[in-house]
Amino acid sequence: MLKDRLFSLLSKYNLRVKDSLGQNFLIVPDIIEKAIEVGEVSERDIILEVGPGLGFLTDELAKRARKVYAIEVDKRIIEILKKEYNWKNVEIIQGDAVKIEWPEFNKVISNLPYQISSPFTFKLLKTEFERAVLMYQLEFAQRMIAKPGSRNYSRLSLMIQALADVKIVMKIGKGAFYPRPKVDSALVLLKLKPKNERIYLHEGLVNALFQHKRKLVGKALRESAYILGMDKRVLKNIKVPYSNKRVYQLTPQEVKDIEEFLKGKGIIGENS
Ligand code: SAM
């Protein structure tokens, strides 16, 4: 039982878990198996894992992958991993996964600390990878998959779906972790779209639009003109595409069309 093993490690090393580091350990072997199955992990894979914790997922990855890089911020945990395991193909890297440079990998499998969900995901989308199987807070995962026009559709949904295909593999209750988190979770599969289908959006424009996501496009742009360093009077006499739509109804391609239109008029420059 993973729960018994967890309790014995916590007591052996007198380790107090840190809520601030999202230390909620996964104690259900079937979920670890599912993550590995969905990740299609094989001996040709180089896996990046963020936050190995007490090594339960890492250990299973090490048995099946060629190499595992495990980035962990908590030095106390790294000491425990070094004493408890004798992995030959795991390299533990001490540091903050959002800040440090990553080694080369082709897949990511992680039970993420939820406080880094957003910066970690945006950093991941800037690298090449085959697939990522990641545990997120359920509410965050629902925003990742939300479709244009739906209640949960946000800047996050748009930016992710412009570059990747994303789906919720399974929802996971609080009881699958120790200590129990306050929120439900979801295992998510993320795959980059083929290069010719990816839409790289102007982040400044997306931020400006989504400051007013319930407003009509034209009005949202005028009200956020200052974010783009524009004079809102410039926008008054031009008809921006999709100006009869509300911001939260725009697809990534429609935002790209607006971007091209504004660039064509010399109103915005290259990505900010
Ligand atoms: N993988 C383990 C499991 O499934 O039981 C632990 C997952 S726990 C949700 C998150 C882990 O990420 C903890 O070990 C925590 O110390 C680590 N962590 C928190 N913030 C981090 C960061 N910025 N960079 C790297 N690791 C981090």
C-alpha cells in the first residue's frame, strides 16, 4: 500500500509536508498506472517529471523509460530520494522548475504542484515535446479545455488551444492524495499540434482583449488600448473584424485575424 509506505517515510525522516509547495502525494497506484499508460511510456523515452516528491511515480517511470529527469525544489525531499532509491536512470535536479533551464526530454509525466500550473504550462508550450500527462486542479483543467463561448473560456483556454490539443483523461477526487487537498483534480493529456497548425498569438493583444472578456471586441480593444500603447481614438474609425462578437466567443484563428488586421493598419507591432 502506497499510503503505508508514505506514512512510514514521513515518520522515518520526520518530514512535515509543506502546503506552500503543493506537497499532496498521490497514493493510488491505479492513477500512477493510468498516467504512464496515457503517456505511452516506453524504453525509448526521456521523461521530465516535476516534483518527484517521495518518488512513487518516479519509481514506476524509471522502470519503463530510458531516462527520467526529476526536478524537485525541496532539498529535504532530495535527501530522502537519494537514501531510499538506487535508480540508475534517474537524474534528480534541484531547483524551481519554472525558473531553471530544462534538460532535453520527449515526454512529461507529473503530478504538478498546483501553484505553478500556469507558468509551468506556458513554459512547456514554448518547448517541443511529444506528449505531457499532467495532474492539475480540476477547475484549471476545465479552463484548459473550455470551448469558445462557454463559461470557462479564458485567456488560458485560448493560448493553450492555439498550440496544443488538450483533454481531460480522468477526474480525481481529493481522497487520492495525502494530505487531502482542498480541491478536486484532473489528469490531463496535452499534445502539441503539428507545426503547420499551431497559431502563435500576440500575447499583448490577447491580454488586452481578455481584460474585458464579456465585452464586444471593438469596445474591449478601445478600453484596453493603453495596454498596447495605442491611442484609443485611432480605433474609433476602423471596423475591427468580429467586432460584433464578444471576446470570450473568439477562436484562436479569429484572434489571429484581428492581430493581422491591426498589424496591417500599423496599429500594433510584432509580438510584445
Ligand atoms: N510526484 C509526487 C507524487 O505524485 O506523490 C509529489 C507531487 S506533489 C503534488 C508536488 C511536488 O513538487 C512536491 O514534491 C514539491 O516539493 C515539488 N515542488 C513544488 N514546487 C516546485 C517547483 N517550483 N519546482 C519543482 N518542484 C516543486
